[in-house]
Amino acid sequence: MRFQQSISSIRTPIYIIAFPDITRIKERVAKISNGLDKLEILRLWVNHFNELKVEDPDELKSKWESSI
């Protein structure tokens, strides 16, 4: 993280963490979701068909949608 913060760039980094779409994992992540929101980390859920579902705080939505 220190190295990433010391680099100046036009683009803002987007941090992503991916999890399998399993109820047990979702329950654990729900306990720390406020912390992930404060750290501005997007959550990706991968189901058994390898489809992705993005879970993110509203203020991050414009940041990652504009960089796609």
C-alpha cells in the first residue's frame, strides 16, 4: 500500500476483492462490509456459473464506472 500511495498518476486505483458466492462467506463479509466501504474496496461475488456480481458503496460507483 505504501508503494501504491507514493505513485502519482492521473488514474485513481480501484481495489477489488473477489469471493465465491457462498452463504457462509457472505455472512462473514457482511460483518466487515462497513470497513471495506471506508477503504473503498469493491466486492465481487463469483457464482458457480462464473458470473460476477459487483457489490459496492454508492460513492464508489461513479469512480469505477468511469474507468471502464
